[in-house]
Amino acid sequence: MMLASLLIPLLPLPLGGDTKPGPTPNLLAIRVGKAETIAKGTIEHAVILVENGKIVTIGEDLPIERGIPVLDRPSWVVMPGLVNAYSRIGLDSEGGDDSAAEVKASAELYAQAKDFQEIVKYGVTTLGLYPAGNGVPGQACAVRPLGKTKEEMLLADACYLKIIARASPSAKKLIQDGFKKADEYAEKEKKAREKFDKDKKGKKEDKKEEKKEEPKPAPGAAQEPAAAEDPKPEEKKDDGFVPPEPEPKAKPWVDLRAGRLRGLVSINSAAEFLHYVDAIGKETFSWDVRLVVQRESDVFYVLDKKTYDLDFDGIGDKKCRVVMEPVLSVTPGTMRNRNLAMELAKAGAKIVFIPRNDTLMDAKAWLANVGEIVGANLDRSIALRAVTLEPAELLGVEKRVGSLEKGKDANLIFFSGDPLEPTSKLEAVMLDGRFVHGEVKL
Amino acid sequence: MISKRNNIESLVASFALVFVTIPATAFAWQDAGGDEKKDESAEKKKEEPDKWFVVKNAEIHTGTGAVLRDAMLVAKNGKIDDIGHDLEIPPDAKVLDAQGMRVYPGLVAISSSGLLGPTTSDFGDTVNPFNSNMILGLATGITTTGSGNAAVKLKRFSIKDLVVREKIFAVFSWSARNPSGKRSLREKFVSAAAYLREFRDWEDKVKKDKELKEPQKKNVDTTVLAVLKGETTAKFNANDRDDLLGIAHLAQEFGFRPVIEGCVEGWTVADELGRAGAMAIVTARDRRPKDEALVRDGGSSIENAAILHRSGVAVAVVSGTESVDLGGIVGRDIMALPIEADFAIRGGLPEDAALASITTTSARILGVQHRVGSLEVGKDCDLIVVDKDLLHYEAFVQWTVVDGKIVYDKQKELYFAHIRPRPDAPAEPKKLDKGETEPKPDADKPKEGPEEGGKKGDGEKKNGDGEKKGGDEEKKGG
């Protein structure tokens, strides 16, 4: 009895259960057969050093200092934790029909939701949660699925503004109305600016520096017409001017224009894309596409301008991201398969894959489904990027997650073989340097 | 050296100062802005060169009666620029070689549903220019369709400038089943006509006497007034002889040209309808039994379109059902539009009138004849290239062109590509020399005698062109 009690603390790791692994040492070296780094290709015989939840270094056959605990799995393949940028896992409320661009999905976040604990077991270590609803339902947030509080979970907020594009006057008006609000704000800001300049001028005149100040208002006046169109240069001028706070309803649209927020435009068909492009007109802001892949999708018509001699830029020409399910579609009216993801990638779009359905079941089959698309000739590196770094970039958290690089969060998932092979098993999941799933014995 | 450099620097600085102060005066700024704008627009014009489209080696049926053999059609920016022989092909033109094919104006369907996708009246915000029904409509040869109360073009892949005309018709009801409705409509016409007379009178007199009061518009139906002024077209949906007669009389009395949809028993009162200047929208295969309780003529007739036409009624033909329908009774949907015109021919309608019934006449009824319906210089370049006589049941539309842009190519769409696939190269000219296929076209068109003179010359050219082609092909073969 005495012996046993003495031995237990000496063990580096207590015997982990099937799903609940024990504590992971703060400093850990991992040696695996292969690492899909995403950012810098594949590394054979990779060694990753993890400390305090971050990747300290990664490389081929790096020497490991004596004393550092080592996880040695020469048959395993490691890749960054999966990033699902477009999900409502763990959220449940229904949205309204109204345009509510100011709504944030983070407000719905409940840290104790069971689904978060479950989704991690399938290798998903970052989630982009979007608000429910029609029209312009609001802004998405990026979360790590495990955390005791909402704040602990939240990686980033206001990641993208979801816009549902439809071929209807009301849907198009919703977008135009949004930018009208931004117009109103720009007008307001311009007036505030004028007042500010006037006050400033007045003050300086008081100081009796009239002669020197004379040329100054001139460039200011010259810049004003430009400033009215684009609020950006004004902010850069560090002269103490604080632009007025936009109204909550107007803020997302002002942010879109200023480049502080991205749009994610949901479309089902080519026509909806065309009508969206028509609705935004000459408005320039950065946006990506959420393509709901239907069986007889006709989106191949709007891949690029050239093929069908379109009078507008296609999805590929815009070089935007396309958030889509890893499914094959067919040419309408036929049984001929089409790999839209591959066609989009060829046209210049960046692919972001999400599970086929927003359920735990499909999260489990996610990589296998992506594998099918790779089997249908999508480039493998694009496919792997489409579940890691590309969605991370969409969420604006690419500096923390999405690839295996020095300084990034140690979100690692380990497979018994090629991650895209359905026969490969997900052996372990590490989130922020801690094993959260899988039986791992050092 | 150093001092020199300093001098230069100071010079530059002073120049820069001058430069900065110039825009300070508002006047100078505005001027500069104006210039910039001008420059921009000039640049834009330069950026967008004229878009040329040419159909060559075609037998062009202009839809106005003329048929040009081995002719060319040149379109500039979507409008027909020239039609004729030996025209100059602009260097950047997109050329469609229609060797051995016939070119017709794009068909105008008076009404259809589904070709534009699930639309409401906001066409620019709802049309789906990618939907498969539109492809099938274009495969039928339809380039303009009535939809709701508007005429809309089938512009594939685009939602720009779709609508040719809106608010075309004022729809009235005239039915024996609703006598009070008839009475009240007539009263509306009476009061509107009275007002119009007074108004015209006042218009004349007010030039002399400026204080004269304008007649009161009270109790005048604005829609009816618009019809009498010729601003809109009165449309009736009527089939019974009595109703048709009533409409004809109403039109004759008040002096407007009614459009009558249905018009099944029109053949029984065709002379009256003709006298009223009526325009009829008929379906040649409409079937309706005669009411045996009545002694007079009645029921449907295959000769309806022909008799109406002979009596001076402008006849447009529509298909039995308005949508693309691949089930039910085959061959009655919108894709059978030319077939429906064939049935009118079967009833005795001359071929040129049958072609007009789905092109020029239907365009006239929709009030868009200034833009579509026939191939004339200045009109929209909406045309179809057909491998046979358009009204032949075996004919296939090979290409459809809307606004000078090919929007349908039979071989590129999956629907009919496999049926009698088009040979990649145009018909071989050598065969023509041997006289194998030469008699055929002549036998096909015995009617077009007046063109004989021009034809000979053209024929020679054709051979010349053909030889050239043959040479090209040989090269390819080698």
C-alpha cells in the first residue's frame, strides 16, 4: 500500500481515460511521422516544441534537449486544429426577419453548452459563430470551443457581417439601405470635421500666428472632398480630431466601408450573386461569399468574367473566399458531376470548407468529405488550407490559429495516417497546448 | 557644388510651395476637378471600344418581306448597323459564319411564364438570367417576351436594360355574362370621348382667348382616356362571337384599335374585327365545340388565323401554354411557338403572315416594333440562325443572338446538342460545284422570284468564298 502511494506521483502522467486525458506537461516535445503545417508545406519526421500553450518551434528531426518530456509517435500525422468558420454549434436561438446588422453572435454565447465539449473530439479547435436570421442578421465571432466563461472562449468578435443575398427587391434594398446609413454618418462626420477645423483655426488665430497659419487651411479644404468619400485618411491625420460615434445600426456599415469589418454574402445561385453585385453597385468593401452548394448549382456561370462574357466580375475575379460544403454538384439537368470547389479555386477564389451540415455527425465526417473532393481532383494543399488557415483568415484570427508555425496557439490534431483518408483515426486533439481528447501516454 | 545643390533644393521647394498654393483658391480647384472629370469620361470611352458583331454567308429573312441571299449583317454595340452584301468586317468584330443557314429576327412571344425565372414586376431585381427555362426559350428562338404588362428581353447572364416597354396594355372586360360591366365600360368611353372633344376644342381656342377655362376632368376614367389618346393599348380577353362583335363595335364607335386575346370565334365576325382595326392573339390549335343550340357559325376553326388575316386583322400567334412544359400534352408549350404558327399555315395563313405572327405582329401588339421583331438598320440585333426554314417542324435554332451577343449555341448547351449535331465546318463548297446540293435550296424557295437578279451575282460570290474556305480546310487537313 505504501509503495503504491509513493509510486503514483512519480508517474509522468496518470492513466488517461478514453476521452478525458490527464494534464499535459507545460513544456512538451512532440515527435511525429509527418506534419502538415499548412503555411510551409509538409514536414517529414517533424518535431514540435510546445510551451505554455504555444508552438515554440517546429522542424524536421530537431534535436530535443534532455529533460523535456517527449511524445514520440512516428506513425502519426499532425495538422493544425480544424477551423469551422461558419457554424451555429452551441447556439440555439432563432433570429428574426429584420435587418439587424448590429447584432453580434457573441451575445448568444453560452460557455457551458455541451456541443462545445463534443465538437473538440472531432478535431475542431476554432469555431466561427454567426448570428441566425434573414436579411442582414449580424456579425460573427471566433471562439475556442473550451472555456469556463464567454470571455475565455472569445478569440475575436465582429469577424464578418453576414449578408443574405436574394434575387428580390427587398433583399437588395436592405443592403442599399445599410449603406445609406453609412452615407448619413459620413455626412455627420464631415460636419463635425468642419466644425473641428473651424474651432481649431479660431484658437490658433487667438494665439496671433495668423501669417504662418494662412496656408494651412488650404490643403485642408483641398482634402475635404476626398475625405467625404473615404473616412480613412481623416483618421490617419493625427490632429486630435475624434470622429463622432456612429449609431449602432449604422456602425457595421460604416465599419464595412472603412475596412474594419468584412462582409460574408450568402448566395444559393448565380442569379443571387448577380443581383448582389447589382445591389452593391460601386460600393467598395471587402467581402467573401458563402455559397450554399445545391445539387444542381448553376454557380459555375459566375466563376469568371471571361468564360461566359459576363458584364460583371465573377467570384474568381474578385479573388474572394468562398465558404462552401465539401460536396459535388451536377450540371443542371444532367447526372454529370461537377467539382465546384475545384472550378472556383481555378478561377481564383479561395476555398473555405465547412461540414456538410452544421451537426456533430457531419463535423465527424468533415475531413473524409473533404477527402472526397480531393479525390475529385481538388488540389490537396488547397483542401487542407480550406479547413484551417483560410477559415482562420476569414475570421481574422490567422495570427493565432490555422497553421503550425512558431508562436501560434498549440492547437494540434493527431491522426493515425493521412487526415483525408477515411480509414485514419483521430488519435488526439490538443487545444492550447493541452490534450483535450485521446489517450495519450508519454 | 554644395551651395549650388542647396540653391536647387530651395528652388524645388519654392516650386513645391507654389504648387501647393495653387489649389488653395477655390476657383482653381473647381476648374481642375472639371478637367479631371472630362478626362475620365474620355478615358472611359477609350476603354470601351465599339463591339462589333457580324453574321456572314447567311440567307437573311429580315421579317419585312425581303430575303437576302448570301448576305451579311453587321451590328455595332447591339444595334443593327448594316445589312447587305460584301460589307466591310470591322477588325475586332465577332464573326458568325452562317453558311447554309437562315437568319431570322428573334421571335417575340406575346406572353410566357418562367423564361425569366420567378419574377415579379421588378424585373431588374428578380430576373434569373441563368435559369434553364431561359436557355430553352432562346433555343426556341424567343428573344423578347411579354411578361405581366411589360415586354422584356431574354438577356442571358445580364440584368441590364432588360425591359423594352412597361405598362403596355389597359385590360378591359367585355362579356355577355356581365351586362352591367359592358354598360359601365361604354359609359366610361362616352364620357372620356366627350371630355377629349372638349379638351381638343379648348386647345384650339385657347390660343386666341387665353382666359378660356380648361374643361373639367371630373368623372373621366383616366385609363379609358389614355386608350382614346393612344397612350396605351386596350386589351380584351374574349372568345364568343357576341363579345367580339361588341368589342368591334365599341372600337369602331370610339376609334381605338383593340387587342383581343383568345378570339376563338373571331373567324365568324372577321370582317367587323377587320373594320375595327383589331389585333388578335390566337392559338391556332384552340379547340372549342360549336354551340349546337345556335344556328349561326361558331366554335373554333383551324382557319381562324387565316380568315382574320384576310379580313385585315393583325394576327399574332401564341402557344397553348405559356411556360416551358415537358410533361402533359407534348408540343403545346412555349417551345412550340413556331409549330403553333405552322398550324395557322395549315389553316390557310400565308407563310409570311405566319412568320410575322411570331415576330413583327407580336412586336407591334406589344408596342416594341421600333426595337425588335424585324431585322432593320437601327433596331436591336436580336436574331436567330436556323438550319432550315424556321417554320419547318424539323428546324433547329443553331444560334440565338440578343443585343449582338451570342447567348445560345445549340452545340454548347446540353439540351439539343446530340440531335443532328452541327458539323464543325460549314457545308463543303466542293459539293456545291458538283451540283449535288444546288438544286435543293432553289426547290425549297420557289416563291422568292423577285430576288433572282441579285441571286445570280451572289451565287458567284458564294462560290468564290466557298473556294477560299475549301482552301482553308485543306490547310487544316494537312
